[in-house]
Amino acid sequence: GFVQAQDRLWQIDMWRRTNEGRLAEILGPEAFEHDRLARLLMYRGDWDAELASYHPDGREIFQAFADGVNAFIQHAGDNLPVEYRLTGLKPLPWTPEASTGRVATALPIGQAREELRLAMQVARLGVEEVNLREAPGRAAWIDLELPEGLDVSIITEDVIDALGHFRSAPPRPPLLPEYRQWADALASENEGAQEDSPGSNNWVASGRLTKSGKVLLANDPHRAVTNPSLRYLVHLEAPDYRVIGATEPAIPGVAIGHNGRIGWGLTIVGTDQADVFVERLNPENLDEALYKGEWYPLRIVVDTIPVRGEAPRIVEHRYSRHGPVFYVDSTHHVAYAIRSTSTEPGTAGYLGALRLAEVNDCHGFIDAMAYWKAPSENMVCGDVDGNIAWLAAALSPRRVGGWYGRLPVPGDGRYEWDGFRSHTELPQELNPERGWVGTANNDIQPPGYSPPLMFPRGPSARMHRIQEMFVGASGLTVEDFERMQNDAVYPWFESQDRAFFEGWVADDPTIEWARGLIADWDGTYHRSSPEAALHHYWRRMMPDSVFTVEGMASGPDGVRLATAALASAVDSLRARLGGNREEWRWGRIHRSELPHSFVRAYDLGAVERNGGGGTVAATGATFRFIVDFSDFDNSRVTNAPGQSGQPGSPFYGNLVRVWGDGGYFPLVWSREALATSRARYQRLRPLH
């Protein structure tokens, strides 16, 4: 707690305020709706059950972490990070409960909004037409059935907008008066590049496929590229407890890592963990809802939200038997409530990993996944005995009443949750014959798996490429895994796209130049590549349906579409990058900005990157991790932009260029390697 706070105090303080609905007290009225929604959806259950669900010693673990954070705050005194000096704010004292914030509140919000949008589409087009339109573009599409008693015609944008107030961007409180005169010079102009195609990868190879004969494991979760990083590297040792890897800065333990016996990594599954219930309200009393033929009272929680610059606001949160009520339609006498797994004990993100540090093999790993509830993750494992495993870990509801959770349902008792699936019922593999396991946010459900766990939108290009790289693989090394994580080949180029650029000549010389360039290209999204820049815009202009029509590329319609899309791509690049075609490199488009929240001088600049949507390198994961079970000191990692969020620290931004170039550094494990590789030694002595 002390060490993570000394590097990331401002970050974890703002993370906590975001989760607990305490932004308006530092930002003012603009953040009030966020706070109201965050407080409505926050965990309000039994705290003893909550803390114990992550580990038998959960209460002690979270208290110790909180004590460490508070010890740093006390130790720092007035010498707090620069953000506090500029804003005059003080960090909130940490509590054991603070580390269990549901930043994944965005998960029930996102899934609820998708259900509502699909319902509005059904209202506009009808169920049959929606099924016809959606099925071709979605893997394993299951036809929608309109729940009996659901009136989709009354669902409006207002209902969806009621869930639209959650803020994910780092807050920027106003500066103190003495700094405002320099505000323009201080404030960063950049809020960071928003990635348009995030995605994570993991894979584990058994010793049969590796040069050493021992397991190799790789993980590169692609999330937002931020300054400071979303991850924090940790190596913890205590009697009978050793673990190394990465955590979220505001929580204890290691979320992704190894313990000298097993290693593990993760990618998001996308398990459907939330549903919208449409509650019928009593016209005579809108604080009563109908359930199994009887009216029952909604639970009302009165809350006070502090707001900077004005008096505190009093709000009333309403809860049906299904969950928080986020919208009331008094005209039609209905209310909309979310039931989500985030209201259950043990569903704060990544804390299920606290048990993994004490697991000895992949069999025990699978058993420990019974306690991993959120986020829904493809958890992969390797161990020193040569086992490899994968399991789609999540708290997954059992829905009774013949529904899958695709559309909102009436809250009258006909559609309910009946507990949760056991981890033994979830998709998983142990030591498959092919010798490797891996995931890339793809559809992980075996054929015929029912009821569905997730609703994927289409085939994963990244998973396709990972499978290609494992075909015929043998003698794999850590260096091979580095190349695989940095692979920037667009998987569909050879099989779908190349034919559209062959066998014809464009009349326009610029279009012909572009066509010839891509026709001779190998499909690699290198940051210096003009071909990648052209192909990126060309693909965006081409209808998805043309790539599945046999013979389309060589026919007149294919040539016409390809020519028009290429002309649009040229126009787009000219408008964005100027008229000099030599400057049309992919890296000028695919780049990450790493600004400081307040001070331009602390910005870390732009990083041009290889990869892109559909490639394994995707958004250029800021955390990459490879475990070598033949020699743990030969394991590799990177975590950009740096370990510290404190401007002025030698570890603030020191990994940006290494990361941008696809590099790594050793994640050493042994005491001997640590003694020769450490840059700084800090000894902390308890105050009491």
C-alpha cells in the first residue's frame, strides 16, 4: 500500500472518487449526474462477506493495504504529488473497502444499454427483420424472441440516456487561483488518443512446443493507453508467500503474474452479467412495483452528494427486487432496473487473483477460479509440472423462464435469475492435444454450448492470426513469444483483400499508385508503412458483405467498389496528412498521446506504433508479459509509460520508447538476479 501510493497516489485517489461517486465535490455540478449514477449502482451489500470472498484473510489484507496507503499520506505531509499542490485538494484517507470499488460499473451500464438499443431496433423493424440483419455479422447468433409482456414501443432514447452519465476519463479539478493565470501554459492540450479497436491476447505453450521443454506463457491485455499506466508492477515476498507480476494500482496483490509454481494471464470474455428488468408500477403509488400479482414497496435510500460551489444535494435512490432503478416512466407507469453481478459479494475487479499466489498447479488454478467473479476473463495457466489450462472465469447468472438476456424482460416474476453457474460448467480446457491454449476476446463457447455465456459480434481476426502462428510451431522461445506479441500482420489481407488489388489498372495515376503499392504489400501494419495507412481507410470504405461473396474481387462490381474505396482512402489521407505522399505513414495515424493531467511540461509526447485493429499488436498493449518456466529470471515484461506517476521521478516515462519499439526488460525472480538488477533500494520500517 505504501509503495503503490508513493508512485500513484493521485491516480488511485481519483479512481476511488470515480467509483464512489465523489467527483462533484471537487469538480462541481458538472459531475453530479455521474455521482448520482455511481452511487445508485455501487455495492451496498454485506462488507464482511465482500472482503472475505476474495481471500480467507481478506479483511486483514485490505486493512494492511489501507494502512500502507495512509502511512504514505502521513509520511508525505505537505509534500504531496504535484496535482494536489496545483488544486489544493487533499487525498481521501484510504479504507479497506476503497480497494473494492466497482470500476466495472461500466460493465452493467454497457450491457444494459445494448439490451435497450436492441429493443428499440425490434420496435422499429420487428423481431424477424432484426434477426435477418444481425445474424450474418455475428458469430453464433441466437434468434431473438420478444419476451411475453414486454412493450418495446415505449423504450426511448431517454431511457438509454439515463445510463449515459458515467465518466471514465481522468478528472481535471480546477486549479488554485495562484496557478490560474498560468492555466493555459500549464494545462495539457491533449487528453490522449482514444483507441478504436482495443483487444487482449494470451496464450500458453506446453513443453512439447518449446525449445526448453518447459511451459511458456504470454499475456498482453490491451486497454486504454494512459499516463500513468493502468498497471503497476509488484514483487511480493513473505514467509510462504511469493508472487510477481502486475496489479491495478489501487488494489493489493498481483492480478497477472506467477508465483514460481504457476503463471497466469487474462483477456476479457464478455460474459453477459447484467439484465434490464421493466417493472410495472402501481398507478396509485409509483413507489410500488408488481411481482407475481402483488404490489411491493420499492426500497428507497436517501443520499447526500456534496457539490463544489453549492449546497449538498439530497437524492433518493430506488431499488426494486431486481436491482437499482435508473429510470422511471411515469406516463406508462414503468420503471427500468438493472440486475447485475456487481451487486454480489466478491465482484470487484481482479481481486479474485489474491488466492492464486498460493496455488501450486493448474488443477488448483481451476479450483481457485470458483472465486474469480469479475471481470469476466479468459484465465490461462501454466505450471512447472508442464500442465497448461484455460477457463472462462466469471460469475454467470442462471436465467430461468426460457430467456438468454438479450432483451429487457418484465419484472413480474416470470423471468428471474436462479443463482449462478458453477465454475465447472464454464468453458475450459486442460492439457489439450494441440499443445497450447489461447484467447483473444474471441467466441470461446464450444459448439452447442447452452445457454450462451456471451454474444460475440463476429470472428476474431487476432485469434485467427494466433492460430496461424501456432501451426507447425516447435522449438518456441521467449524471443518467439516477443515477436508473436508484436505481430502486426493483418490476418484477412491474404485471404480476403489482396485479390481486390490485382488484375486491373486504375485510370487515375494516383489511384493506380495506391493500388500497386497495396498489391505488392505483405499486409504488415508497420508504423512506417504508407500501404497500411491506405489499406486502413480502404477497408473502412468497403462493405463487409463483399468479402464473403465468392468471385466478387475479380468481377466488375468488385473492381468498382475497390476503386471507389481507394479513391476515398487517398482523399482521407490527403486531408489528414497533407499532399506529400512520402509522409503518409501509418504511424502518424496509429499513435498514442501520453499527456499529464494538468501540466504540459510533464506530457510524454506521442508514440507512433506498429499494429492496429485486427492485428495481434492491436492497440499496443502498455503491459506485456512473458513467463519462462525453464528459467523465471528469463521472463520478460514492459509497462509503459513507467512505474511511477510522479513527474520528476526517473521512472516516470522511462519505458515509453522501449514500449513503442516493442521492447521488454527482464522480470527477474531469484534473489541473485534481483541483487544485480535493482536500480534503487528502499527499506520501510513500521512506525509501531
